[in-house]
Amino acid sequence: MSRMQFFTPVCVSSRSKPGGRDIEDLDEALRFLREWPSDRRGPVYLAAYNACSAARDGYLTVEEARKSLSGFARITGILMRDSRRSAPGAAAKEAPRVAH
């Protein structure tokens, strides 16, 4: 499998790493999802796993897979931060308001 880097990592809580675990590429995402407890694998897990697999096979972009993984982490309560949202200047800029 080739290393397909995410534009920004997804940071998830981890028992082994107090500061969280940064998932930086598709290989790490698939490894993380394969390690997820089988009794906690539901439809959101399946959507994230399928998105990462589809990106690996060229059917989705790596960023679409990252968004799916980030959504999975958010819904399951393990998302520590989505680096895309927390990066300075990453938020969409508001258009200036014009007085009428």
C-alpha cells in the first residue's frame, strides 16, 4: 500500500498516547479502523472504513476519506481536534457586511 498523506491529520483520543494520536495518512487510518473493537463497529464505522478503502483503490479522494474518518471520530466521541478547523486561517472567512 502506498502512503497517501492527508492534507491535515485527524487527532483522536488514545489510551496509549495522552496527547492523542494523529492519523496522518490513509495507511494509518485503515490500520486504526482495523484495530477498532469489532463489537463497536456500526454503520458509521463501516462508512469510514469503506471510504478509506475506496480512496486506497482510487474511487474516492484521500480528503474524502479523511472527512469520513473525522466524522466517525466525532460521532464516536474520540475526535480531539480536527486540525483543519483548528488551524489559523482555516475557517471560512466571512464576507464583509455592507451597510445599506
